[in-house]
Amino acid sequence: MTEPVAYSVTDRIAVLRVQNPPVNALSQAVRAGLDAGLARALADDGADAILILGDGRTFIAGADISEFGKPLAAPGLPDVVNRIEAAGKPVVAALHGTALGGGLEVALGAHYRVAVPGAKVGLPEVLLGILPGAGGTQRTPRLTGAEAALDMITTGKHISATEALRIGLIDAIEDGSPEEAGLRFTRRLLVEGAGPRPTRGIAPAPHDPALFDAWRAKVAAKTRGQIAPVTCVDAVEAAFTLPFDAGLKRERELFSGLMASPQREGLIHAFFIERKVGKLPEIAGVTPRDVAWIGVIGGGTMGAGIAAAALLNGLSVTLVEQTEAARGAAHARIAGILGDSVARGKLTEPARDTLLGDRLTCVTEYAALADADLVIEAAFEDMAVKKTIFTALDQHCKPGAILATNTSYLDINEIAAVTARPGDVIGLHFFSPAHVMRLLEVVVAEHTAPEVTATGFALAKRLKKVAVRAGVCDGFIGNRILASYRMAADHMVLEGATPYAIDAAMVDFGFAMGPFAVSDLAGLDIGWATRKRLAPLRHPNDRIAKFADMMCEEGWFGRKTGRGFYDYTDPKRPVPNPQVAAMIDADRAARGITPRAFTAEDIQRRYMAAMINEAAKVVGDGIAARPLDVDVTLLYGYGFPRWRGGPMKYADMRGLPSILADIEAFAQDDPHFWHPAPLLTDLVARGASFDSLNG
Ligand code: 3H9
């Protein structure tokens, strides 16, 4: 078995090489190995200095996150780092890949830091709901000053070696392997006679005491509802107000508080599930098909967004529109998106010109798709339209080309059936704007070949998206669940809550926007069209709110028409549309409803119960493979607060019996809408959690 930390001596320099693939996380074995390696190097008469480096692709990516929430096994990382810092021989850390979190803290415990040019460093603990707990909040500001430390620690961002050198976090950038760079740098130190240089010995630079209050206010406004970012500011402040050891103690107290918080649990759940979501038995070991050239059918908002995402990630695109005018408009739309990338500094002008000139073709003939590897249809949501397109694609595309539809609810089995290659047909459901939103539902139809599914996941990775496997049903995973909690919100309005109270309660819960503000943004005409489409399929007892139809009949489609649930006369400060209340009153009166009061908690419980119940049905029906697929869908496509981990994680943390009890209570008043999901009932009966199904 490989030792977690290997020991060797070169040119009188003891090299401690961390070997814990894939990212050299600081597991208990690595911490113990560092301790033992340090003690050996200090006792070794043949070693005058100590060099710490990481084996493989990276230095150390931080504490071992999988150990969080379990009892800590000694030695603790803060003690290991303190012992490194107290070493009587100079200690150097040679950084490559990513030196993150506890990894960077180990390097800060070292007396000198050298990085190879591509290295990145960061303290991303805040993104996991904690703070750097091994001295990072005390040592970083001693090297960089308060502002730079606050910026790194409250955002968790990774910075380049050049930036790290600029702010004083590292001492040098050296070419070569980490070992070459580290040995060269350490030899120089020995020649210069440089000794140990503990970071704790550096006096914090003078600062304006008002700085920390200003940062607390700024961070609180930006990361609403989250406790870790503001606590990070408190910890950094301690570096300036307390002696070093007292500052470390304060950091530890704050760290322990965050470690025990449900927000930490939610964020770490989110970290692991987004890495697990693409691991599916059906595509394990399956080689995806090569995709270099994609076709896009339709150049509206969605088609143009998909084309731009593909171009920006190195693919060639042929876009097919129906008319010359539409072809030109599509090209202009894509040019506009790429222009925004230039304006934001993400793309150079020459690169944009190459993409538009050489990599994008907009045509009106399907024949131009003869050599495309994959075609994504993003045309009008109408089964007859889709069938015509897929018949044409089947005729024109080469054998082995994948035919994908971006439909958000239509039956993909029915679409596939018009082709002679149903195994090559799949749903790739992008979210608007497609070049921005990270979620991609990969919708696997009855005959979709595993290779085609694997290609969907590979394409998502190429486009830097998070792919979730979904089965075929109206709305797939996300929109099907949305339909249910959105309906619950409408019901609450009918019974007495205002749309504004519901929005406020859900923003308070952690969503960036409430459901009615979201509807205004998406366009109320979308929901109106859906209601009309589903009307013939409705059960007579379905309670479908009429107030939204009344609003659409007035031509109020939300933000784009200046009016919806809100009035956007001042687009930056929307206010409730005063005429909506009368429409809601009319709807209630027609049903004989006497409105009742809802507290924010009533609203949140009902909204979440509807979401979780439908999500449990989606998992129970096999539309989502596991509860984690629902969590990833809602986190990446529907603005669910990441620090709550997703609706299934939230349900597990609150306790499934409590969720089921709510659903059963709501069912007393409205047995038609509220039916406990069989999966939920079963889990409660077995005392099990959604997480137990995540594998
Ligand atoms: C911390 O350090 C607290 C301290 O202050 C201590 C105080 C006492 N632990 O992302 P990838 C796994 S908090 C355990 O696919 P990439 C990951 O799950 C920590 N496992 O690769 C995956 O496993 P699998 C602060 C970890 O190249 C595999 O490694 N550090 C850890 O796209 C590959 O990961 C962070 O927050 C970990 N720390 O990205 C850094 N990290 O193969 C978190 C990764 O089974 N990590 N794994 O699916 C990252 O940001 C990215 O993983 C990294 C590589 C950029 C390093």
C-alpha cells in the first residue's frame, strides 16, 4: 500500500510527498503522515530544510470533506499546521494544481511558499458553509492585509499564482515540476542562510476598524440567509483584534459553530451530489459518440442560446431556420450573445469573429446537416411540428447522428417513433437562457441507446453544464415538480394569501425570487398556454385559478409587457400591480371562498410539502433515478437555495414524518389535490430517508 506521505531526502532537503489520490485530501492518515514526516525530518541530521508537495495532479485540495459530521480522529489539522509552523528548520510548500482550504492552510503553516505557473489557490470553505479552520483566517490577513483576505475567504474564489504572488500570499513562481520548483527554491534559501519564518510572527497591517462592519453589511446583502460568509468576516476581524493564539481559538469556536449548522450539511450534500449525478449504472463504461459538429433547428431565444453555448465551448454549429429573414435574425441573436461575452471580457473580439465567421453557419436547408454529429431541435412546442422536423432529420442526417429534442414536456417516444432510428433519439432539455443556465435534463426515451445517453452527458460536460437523467413524462423532472408547487401557490392565493406574501415567504426561505415574480419574468403567457393545453385533460375537481387568465386577457404578460403580478413602471423597483387584488377577489367570490390568513411559515410548509410530495412521486415513478437527481435539478434549474441541499435533503433534515403529517393535514381540506406519494409513505413506515435511496 502507498504511504499517505512519502519521505525522501534530496540535496539535504527532506521531501514530504502527500500521496492521497485523487486530490490529496487531508484524511486522518495524511494528517498523521505529515506529523510523522515532520518529526522525522526534524530529527534527520541529513536534512537542513523541509519541502512539502503533493503527488499527482494537485497539491492538497483541502480537508477530507467526507469526514465532516463524523467524530474527528487525531491529529487535528490545526495542530498539524501549528507544528509545521513551529519547526526549527525552514519549511517550504511547493504548490501545483489547486492548493485549497486546509491544503492552503498547510502551506500557510510552512515558512515559504513557491508555486508553479498554472497553480491556483483558494479558501473555498465558505462554499461548504464553514470557514478556514486551521489558521487560514488568522494567517492569510497577516500576509495579504485585511481586504484581500476578506475577499478570498468570504467568496471562496480560486486565484492564480500570479495574483497570489501579487497579494503576498506566496513568495515566488518557479517553472518545472513541483519537485523541481520546490527544490530549486529551497536550495536558494539554504544558500542565503534563510531560516524559519513563522507567519504568526508577522504583525497584521494597520486597518480601518470600520472595514469589518462594512464587509459584514456587504456580505450579508449578497449572501442573504447564509451564516458562513458573515462569520468569515468575524473570524478575520479576530486576526486584527486578538493576539495570534487567541485569534486561533476564536477561529476554532466560530468554525465549530458552523460545522454543526444545517447549512453546512446542505452545502456538503450539494457538493457530493453534483459529482454523483452523472454516475449512472446504465452508462458506466459506455463510450460516448464523438461530437464536434452540432445542428440546431430553430433560432429563437432557446436555439440561439444553445448554439452560442456550443460555439463558446469549441463546437461547430449549423443552424436551420425556415426563412431567410428568420435565418438572419438567428445569426444576429447569436452574434448578440457572443458580443455580451466580449463585453464581459470572456471572449476576445478576434475569437468572436472566428466563431461567427468560421464555426457558425445559418441556413434554411436540412441538407446542410448531412454531416452533423448531433442535432438539437428547438422549434415550436407542437407535436405535429416536431414530427415533421424529425422526419426530415431522419432523412438528411448521417447514420449514427444523434437526434435530440429540446421539448420541455412533449412525449419523446412519440417523436422518436417517426424516425427509423429511435435508439438515436433523446431529449436534451436546456433551460433559458441556454448559454447561462447550468442545468441540462437528459431525457431518456424508451428506445434511447445507452451510448446516446452517455453522449448527452458528455456533451453537457463539454458545455460546462450539470446533466441530470430524466425519464419521459409531462414536464420531466423539473417542470413536473414545478407544476405541482406552483399549483399549491395558486391554491393558497385562492384561499387568502396574497401573491406578494407568498413571494416574500419563499424569498425568506432562500429562493432568489418568489414564484409569482418568476412567472412575471418568464412571461405569464407561458402558463396561460399550458393551462389551455392541459384544460381538456383536467379532472372536473381540479382547482385551476382563474385570476391569472384574467390578467392575461388584459394583455399583462409580466415583465415584458410592464405589468403582471407586479407593476414594472420602474423596472428596478417593481411594486404590486394594484389591479390584481380585484381579480383574485372575483375568483374567490365565484368559488364562495372566505379568505383566511396565512403566516410565512404556513406558506413555506405548504409550498415545500407540494414540492416534496411531487418529487417523491417523480422518484417513485422512475422519472428521476434517485432523490439526488431531483435535488440537482431544483438547485441548478429552479433557484432552490443551495445551502438547503435541495428539496429531498431539506425533507430528510426536517424529518419525513413531519412532511407526511403536513400533506395528510392538507388532504383533509383538499383530498383531490393532496395524495401522499406512496414512496414517502413507505419511507416513513420504514423509518428511512430519501438519502438512503441515493446509493
Ligand atoms: C477544508 O479544507 C476545511 C479546513 O479549513 C480544515 C479545518 C480544520 N475531500 O471535483 P472533482 C473528491 S474544507 C474529499 O470531480 P475536479 C470528489 O468528491 C475543504 N473528497 O475533480 C471526487 O470524488 P469522486 C476545502 C474530495 O478536477 C474527486 O475528489 N476544499 C475533496 O473537477 C475528484 O473531484 C474544497 O472545498 C475533498 N476536499 O476538481 C475543495 N475534493 O471521484 C473541494 C474533491 O469519487 N474540491 N474530492 O466523485 C474541489 O473544489 C474540486 O474537487 C477540485 C478538483 C478543484 C479540487
